[in-house]
Amino acid sequence: PWQAIKRWVNNKLPSSEDFLQQLKVKVGIGSRTRFWEDPWIQSGTLKNRFPSLYLLSSQKSTFISSMGCFDGNMWKWTLAWERELTREKLQMSDELFNLLSHQHLVPNHIDSILWKAKSSYRAKDLQELMKVDVEVDSLVCN
């Protein structure tokens, strides 16, 4: 079912944004969640929240699990930049690290996607978000 949904989202239809806003990424070890591009932070993607830092990052499209390492039970972030950061960018970097300090990776747990809209996901919910007249079975079974 998710392959059909992914194709629909990748087509970037206006209603696909509504759908994406109903999802929440629950990060475990971070091996399935992209640091900059996926909406794993409460306020959306880091790429959109810190666009100038994203442009300077040498770790675009990198999974969270490759953005640092565990030191005992504590995760330490290791971000890499294509060039030295200016004073302004260092301030943004401090803001980013402050935000990241509230994120806790969980060793031995895989990342998951949660449906925020209701307590459970139904294909009919997706159909309503899409605002199109398509049979739910064709969405789910493709």
C-alpha cells in the first residue's frame, strides 16, 4: 500500500502536502530518516527551517544515523560543512544544535512513521485528503 502512496506523494500534488502534514516520524536509531529532508523535528524539515545551513552542509540526503555517533548512551552530533561558517551561520548552527539537543536517538530501535490525524490510519482518510474520486482499493493495492 505504501508504494502507491509514495508515488502519489512524489508527484507533489497539492493534496499530498496535506497528507504529509498528517505524518510524524518517530526516530529510533535514525537509519531510515534523512536528517535535512525528512520531517522528524516538530517544526517540519531542517532543510526548510535552516535553508542557508542546508546549502552549506556536506551531508545533504544523509540519514540521521550517519550524522553522529553514540558515546555510551549519549548521541553526539557531528555536522560537516563545505566551508567555514561565518559568524551569522555560527549563530544559526548554535540554534540548530540547541534544537538537536532535545532529540534523543534510541539504539536498537528502527524509525517509524505515525499517522497523527486519528488514532489509526484508514485508506479512506487518505482518499479524503486527496480530494479525488479514486477507489481506495486501487490506491492501496497498486
